[in-house]
Amino acid sequence: MFNCNKYKVIAFINLGMVLLITGCNETKQAQCQRLIKAVNEGTSLIEKNKGSQVTLSLGLAKDLEDVSKKIENQNFGDPKLQDFKTQYAKHFDAKSKNIESAGKALGSAKTAEVSSKGRDQVRQAKKDIETSLKQVKYAAKESDTLANELNEYCTQME
């Protein structure tokens, strides 16, 4: 009699653990919403600060770096969402670095002296800004493609 009750107790404990574990797992939709919320935070920062001056550009670069870290620190049970997370973290990190580079180059151009050395400094700054902004534009196109893929994946049935 004691052995029978012992096994019943073990079975109930196991059942309880299974229900607890499966009940605590996030659904695919909930994980998607978490990732999309973090991505939208970064995207809205970019939209809000487009065309800003040096100080704001450097601040935006720092904010995007923070968004990249926030995305990177999230964990997803879904392997595909984990992949999206990694790609988005890289995109925001690249945008951050390129916007920072453009902001520093703009600052360099603004402090250039009126001299031949200053003209060279302005030319170099212009070149650096153009290079950085081309890379940001390329990353933005990749990010748009990634957003479409994420939305498509998240709207699929589980």
C-alpha cells in the first residue's frame, strides 16, 4: 500500500512539474512581440533624430548601441527568433557605429580652420560622412528586408 501511494505522489509531482514548465514557456507570438517592441524602439530613435547635428548624432549613436545591447540580451526559445535577434543586434550596432563616425566627421569639419590644412580636413570629413551614411543606408535596406521576414514569420501559425 505504501509503495502504491509513493508512486502516485511521484506521478503527481512529475505532472505538476510538466504543467509548470510548459505553462511558463512564452508563445511564439509573445516572443515576436518582445523582439518587435525592441526593434521599434531603435527605429523610432532613428526617425526622430534624422538630420540632427553633431551632438544629437553622437547621442543617437549611443542610444542605438544601447538598443543593440538590449536586443542582444534578450533570450528566445524559438531558434528562428534567436537568429532574427542576432541579425537585428548587428544591424543596430552597425548603424550606431556609422552614425557615430558621421557625427565625429561632421564635428571635425565644423572645427576646421580656414587654411589649406582646414580644407583638407573638410574634404576628408565629407568623404567620411558620405561613406558612413552610405553604410547606414545599406544597413537600413537590409533592416527593411529583415523586418518583412520577421513580420512574415511572426504571422505564421504556430
